[in-house]
Amino acid sequence: MRKRVRNLTESLGAVLLLYGLLAVAPAAQQASPGQLQSGQRVFAAQCGFCHGRDAMGGETGPDLTKSALVRDAAAGEKLRAVVRDGRVDKGMPAFRLTDADLTAVVAFIRDQKIKTESPGARRSVDVADLQTGDAEAGRRYFNGAGRCAACHSPSGDFAGLATRLQGLQLLQRLLYPSNGRGAKVVVDLPSGGTVRGALAYHDEFTIALTDDDGRYHSWSTGQVKFKVDNPLEAHAEQLGKYTDDDMHNVLAYLQTLR
Amino acid sequence: MTTCTTFWRTCRRCVSGACLLAPFVFAALVVAQSGGDAWTTYHGDYTGQRHSGLAQIAPDNVHQITLTWAFATGQTAAIKATPILSNGIVYVTSPDHVWAIDARSGHQVWHYGYPANEGFHIGHRGVAVYKDSVFFTTPDAHLVALNANDGKVKWNVVVADAKKGYWSTNAPLLVRNHLLVGVAGDFDNLPGILTSVDPDTGQTQWVFYSTPPPGTPGSPSDGATGGQMWMTGTYDPQLNLVFVGTGNPTPVLNGPARQGDNRWTDSIVAINPDTGKLAWGFQATRHDTHDWDAAEVPVLVDAAFNGASTKMVMQASRNGYFYVLDRATGHSLLTKPFATANWATGIDQDGRPIPNPAKEPARDGRLVAPDESGGTNYRSPSFDPKTGLLIVSSHDAYGIYFFKPDHGAYGWAGADYGVFGKSALRAIDYRTGDIKWSHDLGEGASGAGVMTTESGLTFTGDTAGNVLALRTSDGATLWHAGIGRVGNSPITYQLDGRQYVLVAGGASLYAWALPEAR
């Protein structure tokens, strides 16, 4: 069973410790220990169902400590709106929490985020942990067996990459950049026309795209011919081919692209 | 006794000689109202096959089925429970909630709300029904007996200590006068427990420990705790054995803290329901360091294996391997992967995959398949006796796993991150472990279980929010409806001569049937 939670006592201790030591995001700075404890309680009961009791991901919901919205300290109101209104398209329902509970939950999520990034915190992966690769072997893999050079270039899209991404974040992105370039689709209509655009939705029964004008179109998959070009397919395929050394070597090489 | 007659007829058609019909006998004991063909336990019967003898909805007419009713719980939590149909009433749950619904109309008969509590609200699998009682487990690890007629509380007992970190999502398994209740609790280093409760009084009859209780001399589990039995087991009345899957060891990712096999975590255990004593155990994953609970359904099948009539238990396990065992002895008959798995160097003489030490979580990370959510999970598979196929919602996925001494030896004790995965419904031939067909379900993991029917249909859900009806023989799609993410395992029943199929999409329950004759 999915379980990513810390012992309540340890957690509270860490909260108090972090308060004294760390420069924290504004929302967390203003939160009292009591409020964080309250946020933890409400989160565990209401949100832990999907996101794990410690907000680090659960059976169906993502790790919130890695969420861009959580990372953006100025987006507190947006975060509140997501909790209040839900994200129905992604399966998240709206939550009817009191303002006080909502504030406490947001403070708790932010605090969890800080804890995962602080040196020595449990479950952390530090940049120093990931320095076992051979950059030269990684360069050869990048240009050879890894086929990375078919899409990426150290002087093009990857120029200065290591100044933008480090450590675990860089490792995750090299394996599967889920927020990278999106898929394109070309749909041939029965009438003879062709529509192109960014893939907006695809299941067994429906194909949809957003065209250059930002308009959404959808069709039944049985009634049109279509071709999807998804650059992420090569990443998914490579997962079955990497050795752990390959993975660490490519990371070491990418870290040289400053 | 229409119910029993129908099921005996079904039984004779099954490959399974002993169809393990005891739940339906209990159904006859529940209030006197005539219900029709029912689904009275979590798995529908003791075998865990989730195969229905009903055949009114068939491959040639399934495209005509229509929505007869929908029931919105109004809750934020999705339905992960298997509905129970008993005496014309559907019982369905989400954490803290039980609804009794008229199976003909979708009308709510009663609702029970458990008081607000700080237990873990991760999901709920459903109720058990016995005589005029409905049994419900709670996020703070209580067992509540409700009056089946009005939802009023009869009694409420503590099964495990929530303050220590236990909770329950479990649909209890009823075997005669034993109600077997499982709990979860592997955020903390706690022994795995399964409790037998007297369904009339709530008194504890026995407790089975999958890992040693505190104070046990020596260390038969090599220092591991965990092995929680949070899923509903299966039962063979002839052997008088209950089969239950046990969860992962704790600390979860820290292997060095518990060198050894860590029995009986990640195992199928066979237990005598009268005494709570272990008859045998089989470890699906020894020394697990990836959170691969073997809690998945141990499916009971009586059929030929290598030409000999055999009483088998089979499991598509979270570690990506499919197992067939002789259920009288626990000896391995077959072990073969059904989903992407890169963590084993081979299979040992006892049929257990041999863990590759290089794939244990490490400071610099290891790329491992399956990921933490597994090659499958709590979503139930279904066995189709006609074709000999175990049909399972599988997940090909990679994760990166980390452990360093700084992570400690309590609870999670490590870090892991899912990388990418996609799902497929796979039909495994139990005789060979070969995949007869595979039907893509989309990116990510589906929450939907599987149900097969005697007419040759397979019901499940994809990752995009469609409920699907496939042809069991080849996996071809025959019908679908977009109802939102299917988070439970479908069931079917027959009332007034009409077959219904029940599936949950999001927090609502949908009932489908063929149009009524005009």
C-alpha cells in the first residue's frame, strides 16, 4: 500500500527545528506550529486519500512537494482555488474546507515542500548523492546507444542545461521529461481535408487536438485517420534499455553542459 | 431458493469442481426478502474468480445496454469499493460512509456516516453481510456492525490501535462464524495482523501475525515488521483454509536493516480459520525493498495442470510476476512475469524470483520496474473458467529508488519516484503463464478491477475514464461509456429476470442493463 508519511512526533519536531533554521516561503513563515499541525491533520484525513499523508504522492494523486504551484510561493491564492474548485479533468474533486482549514492545509503542503529540500531531511536526494557517473562515457552514450543526439544538442536546446536543472530534478527530466515538448497530431478527415495541431486528448475512442488558433477539435477514432508524433515515446522506450551506469553516466555528462 | 438453484447450475458448468458456494448459503440467511442472483461478498464468492454465471448480457447484445440508474455519493472520495448485493439491496462504501441502495432503482434506503476521525482516509473496499448485519471497517481501525435494515449501529469494536499507525480499508471475509478483518499500517514499523471476530458479538477469536508480535524471541522475520493483510482473502471449504496476501516489510526501502527473506511479508499465507494457525506460506517477493505488497487476490481454481486435476491458488502479484501454487501444500507450479520486471536474476527452485542486489535502492538511485504502484495492485483480476485465462489490469512502469543511511530505519526509510508507466489488460493462460492477448488501457495505472461473465464478456476500465466491455476470447472492445475514472471492480447481479452490471466512475455508481421489453 502506498505509504509516504513521517511519524507525527518526528514531523512536529522537524517543523519546529526548521522554523529556526530555514528561510521559508512567506505562507509557511506566517504559519504557526499549531496551524501546521492542524493542516497536517486535515490533509491526512481529506487529501492523504490521493496525495499520501505527507503530500508526497499517493495511490492516485501526484507528489505535491514537486508541484510547480507549490514551488511558486506567490501562488497561494491559486493553490487555494485548486483545493476549493478541484481539477475535475484530472480527477480531483472540489473540497469544501473552511477558510481556516484551507489556510492550514496550504501552509502544511508548503512546509512539506521545504522539508524535502532541506539538507539531511529524511527521504531527501542530494546533488552529492548522484555524482557516481562518468561524464565521458555519458557523452558517448548520448551520441550513440542512447540516441539522445537525434533530438537534443549540447549547443542547442541543452546549452547551459546544468545551470537550469540540477540533481534529482535533472535525473528525472533526462529519464522522462513529462513537461517537455508535447505531442503533435495530423488528422485526415473523411472529406479529404487535414487538420494539424497539438495533441489535446487521446484514448481508444476519441482523438483531439488544439489547432494554431487555440481551437479544440475532437473526432471518434474510428471515423478519421490520424498520426501522432510524440517525442516522449523515445524516452519511454529507452527506459527498458538503460543500465544504471548508463543513467548515471548521462547525468554526469549533462551536468557538464553549463 | 431460486438463488441457490441458479448457482448450483452455474457450478456444474464451471471448470472448478468445488464452486465454494458458502457465501450464497449465508445470503439465504439474510432477511427473508427474495433478491435474485446476488453478489454477496467482496469477491462474489469464496474463489476470488470474480466470474459470474449470468449470461443475459452477451457479446452480441452488450452494445445495447443502457443506464438504468446512477447513484452519486456526493462525497469527494472516489468509490474504490466492490458493491455487495444482498436481498435486493446494494451496499457500497467510501471512507467513513456506507450506503444501502435499492438495486432496482438506485434509491437510497439508508446512509451511515462514521464520526469524524483522524484515521487515514486512503480508500475503502466494501462491507461484509451476515444475517441482518452489515460489517464496516473504519479509517481508525474499528469494526462497526450495522443493522442491515436501517443502518443503525449494533456494536463498534477496536481492531487495532490507530494511534500506533494502523488503519483499515478492508472488506471483511466471513467464514462460518469467523469474520476476518485486515488492517494496514506500514507508515510505521508495526507487526502485520489479521483478526478473527465473532460476527454476533464482536469478540476477538484469534489474531494471526504475519510478522512477529513485539517480544517474540529470536527473529523469524529477520528484524522486519509489516506484512499487513489489507485485502480480502479467499477460502477453500474442503481444505478449510483461508488464503490471504500479505504486504511489504518495514522499514520499506531500507534492506540492510533487515537482511534475510523477511517472512511472511509479501506472501500468500494459508490459515486455518478456526484456529488462526498458519498451514503454509509462499513468498512472492523475498526481502522486498520496493513496496511490492503481495496483497493481490489469491484466486482459487480447480482444473487440470500438466494433465492432473489440481487444486490451485494463483496470483498476479504487484512485483510483476504471476504465480500458480498447489493450494494444499503451497508448492510452486509456475512462476512467470506478466508485466515489465527488471529486478530479478532468475527463479529459484521454490518458484521465487531471485532479487538482484544491484536493484536494491541505493544512494545514487536505481532504475527499477515495476515502480512502487506495481505491475498490478488492489484492483481485482478475474478468472474465466472456459478459456483458462486470468485477466489482470497490468502496469508496465519504471521508478527510481534511493536509500542511504541518513534515511533511517523507520517507516518509509528511503525515497522513490515514479518515472513513466502505461497500462494494459492482460489475459494470462494459467497453464503456461503466456499472455494470450493484451489490450492497451492508456498511460498511467488504471484503478479498475476486472469481472468476467459466462457469456464471454470481460468488464473493466481504462486510465482515461471509460468503462469497457471486451470479448474474453480475444480482448476486442464491444462496448464502452465514458463515466470518469473507474476505481473499483465491476459486479453483476440479476433481479426480476434482468441482469445488471454495476461500475463506479469517480464518486458515483452506475447500473447498466439491456433495455426492458416494451
